[in-house]
Amino acid sequence: MPTDNTPLQEVTAVEKMNAEQLYAFFIHEAVAQQKIWILTDHYGSVMLNTDDEDCVPVWPNVELAEAWATGEWADCNAQEISLETWYSRWTPGLEEDGFAVVICPVESQDGLVAYPEDLDKALRKRERKVSEK
């Protein structure tokens, strides 16, 4: 699942994924890059609200994050977070604050809501699998 596509191709590919494919794509790419991307503004991390959850949107690469930064988020900047920092600060902080994450929202798709501890486990599992190869 390499991400050497143009941003438009990347967004189009994500739009065609079902929830399971989207989750697998995110985990694979985040571990391969050792980064998660968020959007920030002068207040901090951008937040999205679903019917049930307050969420931080996350993407596996800068291109997808920047593709979301339009309209009301046009003044936002993509910010990378190393997986090490994600594990040590973001997962516990999101859990403590009762926030979820929304994986890879794009213009025509809301993304997939996940709980921080579940995402953390999936990322660590993928890292173990990669390190065993």
C-alpha cells in the first residue's frame, strides 16, 4: 500500500475504501512512516464532532491531511506526530479527555471513528509484525 500517488489520487483511493480497508491502510502507512498527521490551528488540534464522539482527525501522510485543510479549515496546518510521541502523550491524553480519533476523513467521506487505546494496540501490533520480518 505505498503512498507515492498524487494527493488527488490518494484522496480518490481513500474514498473507495470500506471501513476495514481504510483502517488497514492507515495502520500500514502510519507504521511505515512512523508518523501520524493531524491538523492544527492557533487554538491547537482540530476537532470534529460525530453524533456520539468528539474526535481528533488523523491521517497517515501529509498529503491527505492537507487535502482536508479547505473551507473552514483552510488556515490549518498539517503537523506530524511521531509514533513514539503518539504512544507516550497522545493516546493517554485522548483517553483521559474522553476523545476518540477519526481516521482519514476526506471531503466525501467522514472517516472511521476509533478509540485511542484500540488504535494504539493496532499500531503496536503492526510494528511488532514488521519488526519480525
